[in-house]
Amino acid sequence: MSLEEGLKYFHFSSLLQREGWLSNVFLGVDKSGIICYLSGEFSGTDVEEVNGFALPGFQNAHSHAFQYAMAGLAENHPVGTNDDFWTWREEMYKCALAVNPDQVEAIAAMLYAEMVRVGYTHVAEFHYLHHDKDGKPYDNLAEMGECMVNAAKAAGIKITLVPVFYQKGGFGLDPQPRQRRFISKSVEDYFQLLGASRKAIKNYADAHLGFSVHSLRAVDLSVIKSTYHQGPKDLPFHLHVAEQKKEINDCLAYCGKRPMQWLLENLPVDERFHLVHSTHLDDDELKKLALSKASVVLCPSTEGNLGDGIFRMKEFVKLQGRWSIGTDSHIGLNPLEEFRMIDYRQRLVTNHRNIVEGNAAEYFVNESVSSGRKAMGIDAKDNFEIGKPFDAVVFNAKSHLLAETSEKNRLATILYTSDSSRILGTIVNGQWIVKGQHHQSGQAIKEKFSKAMKELKNR
């Protein structure tokens, strides 16, 4: 492979492709961060030496950015109370009603900068905080969505903005006053919001669009069907489903079907669908979901924090089900911890260690990246490809365990033993956004975040 002029070249100790490690590899990117050179040979002299192991940047397929402002604030449980998802939700409503656009943007930028620091290079923002504090639409219908895009741009992370259709307060119930900032009254209102969101992403080259119905309980069932069928045919479709046992029982009482059952019977569920949580599934739902090729978006730290339950991962893996990860309410952020939680919960409930046959670490990385990219509306055949952007998280090859570990055991050592201190940095579009734990715009982002939090006075 011949060298090209005008490229920026890196030399990595190793780089992880879907089929395994490429050692002593040289990679060149153009001014836009597109990979133009990838080879084990190099005859030039101008190259950045990186004594590190490059993994593909991770995708965070489910985020509610404003909830980062309340991370850690719902952990005081008064004696005699039964604290669960539904009581936590009341605290979330308070946070949602308190923030203004400038504060939301500052909170999101801080969150996104932290995501980049721990190895995420793309986030899907499941965005339902649409209106002002009185529930009235802004003059720019996508005002708050535009704040998310601006925050991503400031943090140097790619974003797929997923404006959410939220209509009801529960199955057959009118919306509650506390939900007033979320509500689109009709599918026509939602499509106007989606159109405004399409304009909002034009200010950032690394912004993409998805579309969404919040959940079966949040939109009339007949309207869910019309929203999907009348909606865009080229965008990923995101939806919460079967997160809580109460949701299952309420859905059964309302329409005689379980949420996942209703979804599989009433929509053409396929690989465009990204179904968040999917915690409580029966045997038939699990099998049909795997066959559909839809992807489950697992959010282990949030699901654990809220007491949702445990997804049937071991069985889903055997059925060749597809899945990605997200951090949802952002009580936890590190992707390696999300993988470990998925794995260890299955070990605890099955009393077996091999929930995945073969190289578990390779499976976790490959599947989460492949399905995570689809959740963002992006398709790619390999972790790193000529003609695709260079997005990577780089682990320090000199860290004590990794320095003494064989190639065969390297990825498992990274996934099962590492924390963020083992990361040399994160690269997005061929540029170091975080290096040595320092974000290139970290000080300005932190100052705006600190100002917003002092104004909110909720911590």
C-alpha cells in the first residue's frame, strides 16, 4: 500500500479488527479524519508513535442527557418507603421541569465529554425534553434538540438525535402536568418536531437523526402504528419496551397483550428497531425478537440502579440475538463496566461462567459496536476500514497487566480488568479529543457545567 501525501499517520502497537488484532500497524487519515491508509508497512518518517492498543470507539445507544444533573441524588431512601422506578421517576420529573436550554446544553456537554473520556465516540440522544417549563413549544420547535447537538459538537462526540414522541400519561391516560415538557398531542405535531430536528442537525457534520416513540404506555397504540408507517423509511427507530413488571401488567389490563407481544404482532419489527431494556420477556417473545434481527439496547448500570430486572442475555446470545449498550440515566458511564455487569449478572443467576462460548471479550466488543453503529444509523463491515472515519479508544500498552499479557488474552484483560485510568486517550475523526485523561475543551465545558449546577441548586 503506497503512502499518500497530506495524510496524518499513526503507528499503533496493535489495532483491533473484528477478526482479531493487527500488530505493529500504521494508519493514515486525511484532514476529515477518514482512513486512507491501513497497513503493517510504512516507508515514511512523519508518524505519531502510539504505544497503545486501539479499539473501535464505543457507541452509547441510549442517553437522556438532562438526567446527568440528578445522578446520585435519588439514593436516600426514607425508612418505611418502597422506593422503585416509579418513585425515582417523580424525582426525574422535578429535574426535567427545572432546567432551561442553556443549562441543558451545559449539562449535556459535560456528560458527553465524560463519555469521550471513557471511550464512547458516538451517542444516541433519546430526547423528549422538548418544550418550555410551561409546556409550550419554543419558537424553534427543536430548541432543546439543537442544544443537544451543540453540546455534542463542543464535546467532540458524534450524535444521533432521536426526538421522541410522547403523548400519554400511561395506557389510556391523559398526560400528567409533570410531563408537560415532553408532550406532542398528535402524530402531526410529532412529525413537525422531527422536521425541525432534521434542520437542527445541519449545524454539525457529525450529527445524525433517528426517530422514536417513547413506549407503548406513552403513545396511543393505534398512533404508534401510524407513526411508524408514516415515518421516515431510512432512519433507525428507537422504543422503550417491557422495562418494568408494572408496565407488563398495565399493558395486559389495557389491551390483553404483553408489551413485546403487542409490538411483535402489530409492527414489522426488523433490524431498524432498537428496543431499549426489553427486560421482562417470555420464551415466545425472546425467540421471536431474536429472529426479527431487531437490536436490544441494554443499559446495565441504570437498569440495576432502578431495580428493573435482568435481561435474559444467556438465552438471547444462544438465539443469536442482536444488542448494543447505553447509559440511559448516566448513574454509570464506563462501557467496560456495562459489559461486566451484563456478564456477571448472568453468571449469578445461572451459576455458570460461560454465558458466551469462545472469546467472550471479542464477542462483547464486536456485537456492541456492530449493533451500536446500526442504532446510530451507520453501517460498517469492520472496526476500522478504508473510507470510514477513524474513531478509537486507545489503551496504554505499558500498563502493568497489559504489558505482560499475550495477544490471545489481551482483549479479555482490557475488558475484565481495566478502568479509565488504562486509557491513553480517545480519537474522533482522526483527532485526539481526550489524551492523558484531559479533554481538549475540558476547562471551558466544566466551567459552564459548574455555572449551570450552581443555578439549579439541586445538588
